[in-house]
Amino acid sequence: MNKLLFIVFAAFSAACSDTTPPPADPQATPETQALYRNLFRIADEGVMFGHQDDALYGHDWKYEEGRSDVRECCGDYPAVFGWELGGLETGADRSIDDVPFAEITRLLCAAYGRGAVNTVSWHPQNPESGASAWDGKTSTAVSSILPGGANHAQFRLWLDRLAGFFVGLKSADGTCVPVLFRPFHEHTGSGFWWGEAQCTPDEYKALWRFTVEYLRDVKGVHNLLYVYSPDLYRDAEHYTERYPGDEWVDVLGLDAYHRPQDWDFLSGGERMLSTLQRLGHEHGKPTAFTETGLEGIPDTAWWTRRLLPVIRGKGLSYVLVWRNAHDRPTHFFGPWHGHASEPDFRKFAANREQPVLFESQLPDMYH
Ligand code: BMA
């Protein structure tokens, strides 16, 4: 190839590889847009490792500044920090896990300051009964909060409170901290009032679209990327049955816990994450294993024998394991220092076949 042709070709490829679709919020802040572009790019370097509530508490401690069960096992903080907003909708100042929202704000902003990525889940109470998110007895909760529904005004108030939280996430230099927001998750299951048995596909889509539209267009929240995260699913049709559409979603996720009595994690994980990879390509979205874990980690080689094989080569931007509760000794999904799976976690963290990225290994995700 002559030199001129080569330069034209190189410029063309650079332009192409730089073309990522715009996020669901075209007015997303520059840092949020940069994070979105980098979610695509990071998958070529490795899978970011995430842990829910990592900076707040661990297996046998809580609120000790700087501590992290993950760091105590592998020497580095997670690349992705998960946080939970359940309870915020009621105006409470502590979450359903008894965590002060002010602490979440402070530590989430600190994680951003160190270059990490933040994601937020939300287990809002049942709008009809006032019981928890797990109250899925009726099939009218979702329709009751849609426009025209008896609880619609209440739902707007919930979103007002969420919007207040999101716009209040300010870094030291005043930048609004970008967040991967993952509402109404696991909806291919029926564990929550917005689940498959509790509402129709059209109601679910309307709920999603209203939420995005209200936060973005009415409340002017522009630091969010929206993550769609079904539970276990049968096939691509099942995955997309309640999908609100490409213009409403930024990241395609999957929540799938290893429950040996219910399904085979290796073959099921392979199937679901391969389909997710294909869907990511078809829809032009980055993908993530948004929640997973084996409760209590009874398999001491779970990290390299189970998790690593299913995430290997799937093009995921991140994988997040659920929280290590400080007040329930067997409710943990992440590693902790002294647990029998710790050496295997270190191997997982250092493996070279499928790089797993921690906080200090991240490139600048926000520019
Ligand atoms: C669940 C459990 C609960 C917790 C909820 C929200 O999966 O860990 O104990 O309240 O997540 O964090």
C-alpha cells in the first residue's frame, strides 16, 4: 500500500473505531459520555471487577475508612463499586440495609475521585402495599405508578428524591459524578413487584421509559447511563421481551447467581453470557455481568473454576459480585481475608487468560 493510501486508511479506521453510539441521554455530561465510550473500550483490555457495598462494610466490619474486603485479598480496590438506593424513595436517610445515604454519597464520590466506576441498584418498596421490593403478591403495582395510575404522583415523588441524590453526587472539582443506574432489575424473574409474573411487557417498558424520561427531561439529571439487567433467561427472545428499546438503554446486563440446586452455572453461564455477547453486538451496546456470586462461597476454587470460565472471552465490560453483609455471617459473595477461597481469588485476580481489572489498573475512564 502506498504511503498516502495508508494514511487515509489509518485515519478512516481511527474514525470508525472512535464511533460509539450516543447514550440514552444525548445531553449526558462530558464525563458520562466519556465513561460510556470507555465501557466499550475497556472490554478489549479486560473485565473490570466489581463488588457491591465494598467501601461501606465487609464480612466482619463496617464503616472503617479505607477498608475493603477485596483490597485485603488482592491488594487493590474493585474497579466497579456497587451501591444500593432502596429506601431513598421514602425520604428515609438510611437505606434498607441501614446505610446512611450521606455515606453512600461521600464514598461514591471518593471512588470516582480515585478513577473507579460506580453503579447503583434500587430495591424500591411496593407502591401499593408499602412493603418491601420483594412483595410481589399483586399484579397492579406497576400499572398503579404509570401515568394515570392511582400511585403515579407518589412515583414522581420517588423519582424526585432519586434525582436529588444523583445531582448531589459532586466531585471535589464540582463535576457531577457519572453513575451506571440499574433500575427494575431481574425482571425476567418474579422476585420483585416489577417482575415477569407481576406486570405485562408493555407495562414494564412503559415503566422504564417513564423513569428515563422523567429523570432526564423533567429533572435534568445528566450523569446517568442506564443498565438493563434481567435475571436468568431462556433465549434472546426472552431477554428482549421486555426490552424498552435501544434508545432507552446504554448497557446490556445479566444478573445470574450460582445456585447449584437450581441450574448449572458453567453451562448456563456459558449460554447466557454468549447470547448476551451476541445481543451486545447486534444492539451496539457494551455488556456486563451486573450481579453474580455463590452465597457463602462453599467451593473454595469458585473464582477460577466457575466464574473465570464463564466470563472468559465474552467481551464483558465488568462483572460485579454481591455484598459481604457485616451482620449475616453466611451472606457474602465477595472474597474476604481469611476465607478459604481467598487464595483462589488471588489467582483469579492475577490470571492472564482473561484479564480482570481492579481500580489501579484502569485507564482514565472519564476523559
Ligand atoms: C439482597 C440481599 C438483601 C439486601 C438487598 C439490597 O440481595 O443482600 O439482604 O437488602 O440485596 O441490598
